[in-house]
Amino acid sequence: MSGTTVDWDSKVVIGSRAKAPTVARRQTEINEARRTGAVVATDKKVVTGLNKGHNGPDHQKIAKLDRENEVAPPAKVAPSVGKAMQSARQELQLTQKDVAQKVNEKPSVIQEYESGRAIPSPQILGKLERVLKVKLRGSDIGKKLEGPKK
């Protein structure tokens, strides 16, 4: 040992971590921390955004806007189209299944058109007009279609 002095009082601890602050939830934990001399900070917990029901003026405005922006359901086939289809089909002595096969659709589609529950499709209506030989679109629904003009 040649002239260097070692300070035996200072110590270096390798691998220790600094203590992370903990949250004391009970009063006894806070008191214990104060007795040991730890730094104690108390913060009030602020609670915001409580749901107090949907009767506030903001909710009413939002609901009103939602109602105004609702999309209307698509229009259904007019009842006159269904009646015209049914009478033309019965005149030709065809069943719904027969008509469905001729227009390459399911029988349920024909049933929906005749009952007025279907959303009209120009393609399907065109096929039905050719098979049933009756007008299903436009102003004069139910009018017989004449053959091709020569």
C-alpha cells in the first residue's frame, strides 16, 4: 500500500434499485410512512365524467341530430306491381316456382315481389315483364305488353 488511502466508510452497492414511489391507499400506510421519515405527498383524486343519465341538454341535442341524419329505408315494390304480377302469372297458369325458374331467381324472390316486401331491382323487373308479358315499371303498371313491333 503505497500512499493511497481507501475510504472504507463510503460504500457502493451494485445492482440495487432506487425505491419507486408507492401509493398508500389506507390511512395506516400513510402514518407508517410518516413515522419512518419517508417523503409523503397527498393528492386529492379528481373524479370527472360521471355518467349522470341521458337527460342533459347535450344528450338531447345529440339524439335529435341522430334522428335528423337517419337514412330512410329503401323503397319497397308498390302493391300494384305485386297484384299485376300475380294476375298475369295466374292468367298464364304458372306457379311462383315456374316464374322463378324462367327468370333465373329463387321462388322466395317472386314471393317477395308479389307480396310487396321486395326492394325493386330493374334487372329482375325487366325479366319478369318479359316472362309475364305485363308492364311492371312506369305509369301504366299491369298493362299487357304487345309483341315486338314490325
